[in-house]
Amino acid sequence: MPMQANEIEELIRESFPNAEITVQGDDGVHMAAQVIDESFRGKNRVQQQRAVYAALKGKMDGPSGELHALALTTKAPE
């Protein structure tokens, strides 16, 4: 079953409660998210994105994952 934007945001928010999170997309399969969080400061982009993917708790794993594609933008607040 495809995931909705609010479900993705809730999963990310569990790991990043103070983040500014925006999730877009309406097909439930190909989505985009922007996560801005202080915990990303000093981490490279790969480390930041791995942390967000870990927050999704396997929802993108393999061909049977609920979320097929997530265009992800991460950064620390300016």
C-alpha cells in the first residue's frame, strides 16, 4: 500500500522532533522531502540522508517497500 505524505512526515518526525519537514508528492510512491535539522550540522550529505532513511524504518527496502522513491534534501538550519 502506498504511503501518504503525512505518514512519511510522522516517521521522520519520530527521529527528528524539532526538524522543519516538508513532504510533497501525491501518488504515494514517488515523493520528495526536505528535512532541516540542527543534528545535521557538521555531517556530510550522505550521513544526513542515511539518518533520514533510517527513520523510515525499512519502508523503502527492496521491491516490496511501501515507498518506491524519495527525493531527499537535508541540511542544517542557516
